[in-house]
Amino acid sequence: MVARYMPLKDPLVAFPQSAKHMTEASNGTFILARRADRLAYANHTATQKIEVLKKVISTKNLLLAGVKGELYAKKTKCEGLCMTLDERNQKVDSVLEELRKEKDADAEKA
């Protein structure tokens, strides 16, 4: 299961209380990823979403998944332990491919 984080008016608002159970990862690292996730919602072009996603991908202890250009981030507490590195990379590649398709669609409309 992947937690969905909705954007707030201020993309740099601190982490909500509901994420307190995510203690294994460095809180600073996870907060940075959370902020990048919100910034991706604030940016409307697919190109900007791809750039933010690349930054989030490089963040330690996170598993990423995407649906129609929206970003989702989750601490790899249970699911990540069961995934091999190849499976994780494959999931990240699928997210990037979705965003590339959205970028191409935006370019065709323009």
C-alpha cells in the first residue's frame, strides 16, 4: 500500500502528525522528500515533475510509485524489505516513463 500525500497551500509545511510512525529513516531526509513531493504538485509541467522526481528518487529509504503524473512516496519499511534492487529500479523506471508520456502529451497540445 502506498500512502498518498495531498498538496497543501504551502509546499514547505512541516510533516503532519500522522507520519510519526516512520521512524526508521532520518526524519530530515523524509521531510525533504515530502517537500519535494509537494513542490511537484505545485509545478504544473511534466518536465518539472520529472526533475523533482529524480531528486526524490535519490533520497535514501524511499519507495516511489506514480499514477498519471502524480507522485507518491512511502518509507520502505515493509514493502521495500521484500523488494529486490531490480524490482525497485523497475518501479522507478515505470514512474519516469509515465511522466515522460505526460510530457510528450503536453508538448503535443502546445
